Amino acid sequence: MNQTEFRHFLKRYAENKCTPEEMTLIDHWYELIGDDDLLTSMQDNEWQETEDRLWQQINAGTQSKKPRMINWRWMAAGIAAAIAGVILAGILFTGGAADPYYAAAGNTKEYNEIRNDSKGNQQVRLEDGTTVNLYPGAAMKYPHHFHAAKREVYLRGKAFFDVGKDANRPFYVYSNHLVTHVLGTSFTIQPAATGLLEVSVRSGKVEVYEQAAASQKHVTGGVILTPNQRLLYHQKENSFQTTLVEKPEPVVPVADMPDMEFSDDALRTVVNALGNYYGVEIVVENDSLYNCPFTGALTQHDLYTRLDVVCQTIGATYEIIGTRILIRGKGCK
């Protein structure tokens, strides 16, 4: 095993994917740390040093201590929570800096902090009616009482927000380098281990922009996201990419949902119905495509499956370009 494989090994442990034999091996490695409380108190920026020290000792064959019996449930919670927090921040053994925004946020008695060290989602209800689903490994800081003019929370990891509507108090989520600003909506913030941060919107509208420094709350630029759109933020390049979510959901009320049955209807009617149903802009490469007739019942729930059916029928194709869908084909006379 080389050092790169060792890093992947620890990552698999944090994700609870190790075999019993591998868990026993980590029991031996745990002895090398030398402090029972270190794992639960370790800061993100200390993991690189700890990993290097562990590897040097393991590689040199210095496992001279006799393994002791420990509480694996306690140890798993401590080590997995610590490593998972690093993974979700996208800096696991990469030498990147820890999230300075979360670390510096809410260091007063006015803030609560909640960490989800369990294997399932944990729901938190805030005083304004906002509900937050924290995914495993995530953490959030929020005030005991929101400010009269605005609502602010600080997030590390992945979470789904269903924000209570309050037009007089906008809601802000600070997550690493990004600020997500909403008035009343539901959305997901999800970091990845590659330095990528994703914000996807289920309902309503959000503004997402970069936070240049821990002491600053405003910067220029940013994007506006609407339902079924998502933003991918590449931290190293400081670049934004907007696209559609992987599985768009209907945006119309259940009572207003169309039956999606067509009988020799022009493609214009079909794409307008699909676009309105999912809140997605669908355009064609040339106007003659709008003349193509379509007959059939689009009973599938998934937007892309429905588009496959339509395009196969009229001899066309489609592709996702940014937040729009483009249909290509020769069209019909």
C-alpha cells in the first residue's frame, strides 16, 4: 500500500465501506495517534499533518503497541464525523485550506451549532418556520433569534432548505465561498470532494454569488437560479456554471397538471406544454420543427424520457445547453 492508497483507505472508512478486517487494521493505526480525544477535537487543517505522521509510522513498521479494546461505535462516530466533514468541504488530504467562513462564523453565545454525526438525514426547524435537512456529516450554525432585518445561517456540508416566506427578512446561507440569498424557496446546497459546490433549486428563486473574504458579505456578479436549475461553482477557478438539475420536477400545482395526451398536435404545442410543466425553456434549432405533428400520451414522469419519446417520433434529437433544452432536426413541411 502506498500513501495514495492509504488516503483512499481512510476515505472508505469515513464512508463506512471498510471490511471487518480493515476495521481491525484501523484499530492498530488508531494507537499511533496517541491521544484518545484527538480525533473528535481535531481541526480540518490538522488532518494533513496527522495523515502524514500516521503514514510515516505505518510505513516504517512501528506498530509496536498492543492493540487495545475500544468502543467502535464511539470511535466510528468520532473519526467518521471528523473525516466526513473534511470530505464534504472538498479538502480531504488535498492540502487546501479549511472553510474559514464556517470556522469564524457565530463564535458568540448568540449562535447554536448542530452537527449530524448519524448515518441518516437530520431535520432542524428554525424559529421562522424554515426546515433544514442536514445530510450525514453536515453541520450548521444559526442564531437563537434571527435579526429583525435578515436571516443568516452558516453551513458546512450538504443540506436541503425549505425556507419560510418572509419578504421583509431575506434569508442568507453562507457555505464556503458562496452566498445563497433567498426570499422564500426550497433548494439544496451540496459540496463535492473535487472542490465543487452545487446549489440546485426546487422551487422559488435564489441569487448565488461569491463571498470574497470571511469579513465581506457582498461581492459583484453572481447568478439567479429558478426551479430545476442548478449552479456548479468551481472554487479553484472561481467560475460559475449553470445548467439543469439531473431530474427536473414539475412546477405546477397538482390540480393544474395537464394530461399530456396529444393527437396530431404540432411540436410547438408539445414543447410549450412540457416547458410550462417543468418550468424549463425548450427551443428548436429551426422553426420548421414546430410543424412536426406528434400523437401519443406522455405518461412518463421524467422530462428527459418524455423528450426521448417525442424526438424519436419526429426524427429529432435534443441536448441541454446551459439552462435550456435545444431540439435539433430537419423539421417538417
